Amino acid sequence: MIMNIAVAQSGGPTCAINASLVGVFKQAVKTPQIDAVFGSLNGIEGIINDQLIDLKLVIKTNEDMELLRQTPSTVLGSCRYKLPDVEEGGETYERILNCLEKHRIEAFFYIGGNDSMDTVAKLSDYLAARNSKIRVIGIPKTIDNDLPVTDHTPGFGSAAKYVAATVQEIIRDSSVYSIESVTIVEIMGRHAGWLTASTCVLRANDEIAPHLIYLPENNFTAEKFLEDIRNQMAKHKAVIIAVSEGVKLKGEENKPRVVDNFGHEYLSGIGKTLEQLVKENIGCKVRSIELNVMQRCSSHICSKTDIDEAEEIGSAGVKAALAGKTGKMMIFKRISDVPYVVTVDSVDAHDAANKEKFFPAQWLSEDGNDVNPEAVRYFLPLIQGEVKIAMKNGMPVHFKL
């Protein structure tokens, strides 16, 4: 029986989310029973508003696929749209079902993070209640690496590689002067400090810095922070600190918050706050650096392992749907660190929807200002390999719709 499928991307951009799109597309075009492959513009909103494009008309060659695979961000556009509960959002779900049925779509693939799995879970529940045979599969992505159940998420490895390389360059820059200095690098991570913690991989190349690493999972006080810096300044003239954006100073927990549709707080500024704290209490040269969105889409130094796995898990999602699975999120299971071996499996999307995976307590140092060597062994395989980036006029070339 011939069927059509649709795929959408959601949440924050990454270096690898388009590679997962390629994985879905490539597996679809070589599957005889799949005809049209539709791309939904701006996530689930494209299904609700019937804004679909035929991907076979825009991805025409193997060269197109390779260029798309190494292009950062979400080529189909993204959204942060929260589906209403099934019992309250009848009209929205009817519009989704009408769009899927109109285009004879029998499988829908949603590439995204924690909140996107909420959409996968709700939509699959609705379709099952309507006795629909349309399958819904979640393909994971997030640079935060905070999706539960899966060993890691596509997008994280490339972000970790960029952050580590950038911090290493900051180390070189900061070490040239004879005066004492403190450099605070603010790294993404709202509640989970995986990305900040990943800067520890520099120790595999005999770097001592970052000298201090602070994650949201630890209690944080200004007094202990200043004490830690003074201890490090006794040993190093240039102290480098990695701090997650979600770290909060004691007493600031009840500040007014700005949140998105899923209730997630928009964060930034801990670096500047800590810079001022050091300036007032220690008085040395100090600067803060917020890496901001560069962490998500710096594909010029992406991890080949990350890009390859992102494509693989997209392809596996199509195979899962063809096998009759629905309401599932695809996951990685790690078999070993050395040699690095993972397998792809699936779990109920409800197990990941709106849930977070925190940095393991056993990998945190007793002082709460660093991570243990076990973390290095976990992170290192995820940043391996380089992608041969297509270049033109000395700059990377990106796929554009």
C-alpha cells in the first residue's frame, strides 16, 4: 500500500537537526511504499494551518542532501507551540487530522526536544482514540542533552565541541598577560548543566582550565564562589570559569520571570552578575563572555559523530513507523565508551514529554565547583570527527529553501 509521510522540526535550532531531516527523507525515498514526503513549515503549526511543501521538489540530488545534512538550524522553520490537552483542544486536533487525511499522510515525524515529545504523545493519543492508523514518531534533538531515557541527543555533541574549542581559545587569550584575571564563560543550560560540564573534555588534551565549573544542579552561593576564585588565584594568574546560564545566586530565586508557552524561563545574565561580584569583592581584571546562540548553530566545527548519529536516528524513526510503531521517541543506548558503541531503540514518548534529565550527582565534585573524570569518558566520544564543510568564497555554504 502506497503512503505519504510528513516531517516537521521544532524547538531551538541545532547543528544536527537538518541531518535528522535528511535521515527521514533519505530512508523515505528508498522505501517503495512511501510516495510523497511533506515538510511541515514551522513545526506542528504547519500541520494545523495546512502549510506543507513537497520535499522531493526542493531536495533533488545527493548533493542537496549532503549540503542540507551539514547546514545548521531548522530549514523547515520551527515553533514553540504547545498543543492543548486533547479534551480541551478539539478544533485544533480536528484541523491536524483534516490536514493529515487530506494529504494521505500515514506517518508524521516530529524532530524536537522535551516539549516536542509532548506534541508526539498528545497527538498519538488523540489519533488512537479516533481509531486512526496514522503513526506519530518523535526524533530527539537538543543541545541541552536533557531528554530523559536516551543516552544523549543529536545536536549536543556539536554544541559541546564548539563550546570546548571556544573555551580553549579563551584560555589562550587570557594567559598572555602577567596581571591576575578572571574570565567567566556563560553557557546554555536552563536546569541541566550538561553543556557547561562538557568543557571538562579539554582535560583530555592536558588543559587545566576551566578551573571552575558551575551547574544548576549544585547549590550556589556568592560566598563560596568568591572563596573558590581566591583559591584558584593562588595557583593560576588567569582563572577561567564555566557557568551554566541557569545558575542562580541565593536570594534571586523569586525574581520576576519571563517564560515561553511551555513555562520555560528565558535566561541570560548570570555571567554579568558574577563579573560584577568579582569586580566588587576581588578587584582584579574580570570579564564575562556569553556564548549565546553561537552554541547552537556553529556548524563549522560540528562533530561528525553527532551529524552521523542524527541522520541514523531519523532513518530509524521511519523504519519504526513502517513497523507499525506510534507514540514513540527514538533513543540511543550506549553499549560502551571504548570502543564507542551505541544502538538505536524507541520508548513511549510520554516517558520523555515535559521531563528533564539532570547531570548525574555522582559526576559532580564534592566541592560543587567541578566535575569528575567519569564525565570526560562520557563526553569524549560525542565530539569525535570532523565534517568536510562545503565552502564558497572562503565561507561555509548553507542549504536554503
